[in-house]
Amino acid sequence: MKNIFLLTLLVAAAFAAAPEEPSAFGAGNLDSPNPYGLSEEEKHIFANKRAIESLQRSLLKQQQITQENRERIDGLQSILEGLNNKIRSYDNALKQIEDLNQTVDQLAVTQQENFEQIRAVLQELGAMIDSINEKYVDKERFNKLESTFLEFKTAYDAFIKKSDLSGKSNARIYADAKKFFSKKNYSEAKVYFNHLIKNHYKPATSNYYLGEIAYREGRFNDAIAYYKKSASLYDKSSFMPTLLLHTAISFERIGDKKQAKEFYESLVQLYPDSKSASIAKKNLAKLK
């Protein structure tokens, strides 16, 4: 009897010391951080899931960076509003603030477009994660999505880099602004010329180019305002015949024929031998 009791204790101790076998009920669980017992298809699905989660984290980080840029822009606008009280001339101060607000609004629109693109990519990623356990995600589709994201990220990084002009000299910014203008990249050119005006670098020329952009975009009231500012700063520039001609045409386009006629006549009187003057004479004949 005593021997049977000892044998029972030995068997119980042996079972207690034996290592626990992993439960078969957890095999193939894709929600586990370290799943086991996966089929080849499940392994591929799990790898895709990990890659997509990594892409999603990268997208969320980009969204956070975009939001921080927007907050910096808001901070810049607050500083400019505070400086308004120190400017002596109310008319000049108001014009500078309006120009800067246009730049901020333009950047805000671009930032909003970036948010919409990020949101669209996130929605597609979310839909893919929801369906990943229902059907196999082929490698071609996954690579296409990854390529789309990388193209967007490259374009966004390039936009942020272009918008940061703090490391460039005014001369370099002016040269780049003229290149943008000649290539009809007016959105970039406006940002650069407004930056130059803010830094008091070639303000007459920069206002002239902003007037030309507005003229070509059909914003004739804005064009007139920029031309007027340019001429008030320096009226001996080589582009004055073109400025006067486009000012007259702008007045004609908004229905102010009296002002148009005065500018045509001034152009003919001041620059009679210019090509702009010959155009002005033809336009004057149509007005009479």
C-alpha cells in the first residue's frame, strides 16, 4: 500500500514538471502579434497587414506635419496683425496685409487639398484592412497602392520645400520668380513675388509682375491695383509702356471707357515710338 502511494506521488510530480504544450486553439489567429500555425496564404495576408499598418502610421505622421505647418501659418498671420499697429500709413499697411492674406489663403487651400488626398488614401487603406480577412490581396494591387502613396509623399515634400524661402537670397528668389512666370506657373510665381515685396526687394517690379499675372488670369481690378502700385513706386521702368497699355485694356474690360481712353492717350504721348503705343492708337480708334 505504501509503495502504491509513493508511485502515485512520483507520477503527479512528473506531470507537474512537464512543459505545457501550446494550445492548438490559437493557431492561425491573424489578430495575434506573433501568430503561428499559419498557411502560406495566411502568412502572405499577415505580411500585407503589417505593411499596410506601417503605411497608415506614415500617413498619419504626414497629416500631423501638415497640421503643424498650418499652425505655423496661423502664427505668422497673428504676428502680422500685431505689427499692423506700428505701421504709419494706413493705406500701405492695409495693402501689405491683404497681399500676405492672399498668400496665406493660397497656402491654406493647398494644405486643404493635401488633407483631402491623405483622407482619401486613409479611406482606401481602411477598406483594404476591413476586407483583408475575407479575400486575398494580390501583390500587384498592393505595390500599386504603395507606389501611389510614395508619389504623393514626394510631391508634398517638394511643395513644402518650395514654400520655405528662408534659406534663399532675395536675388535668387527674384530669378526663380521670373522663371515661374515665364513658364506660366503663376501660383508659384505669386508666392515668390509677394515674398519679395514683404522684404522690400524690387517692389515696383514685383508689383508689376503680380499685375501681369492678374491680367492674364482675367482679374482686371486686381491688375489695375498692382499696376498703380508699381507706377507709384517707380515710373521710369522699361516695362512702363506695357504697364500703361494693360492698365488701359483692364479699364476697358471692366467697362470704364473714360479711364481706358486716358491711359491710351498717356501711353501715346509718353512713349509714341513704342509697340504698345501703336496698339493703343488702334484701340483708341475703336473707342471713338
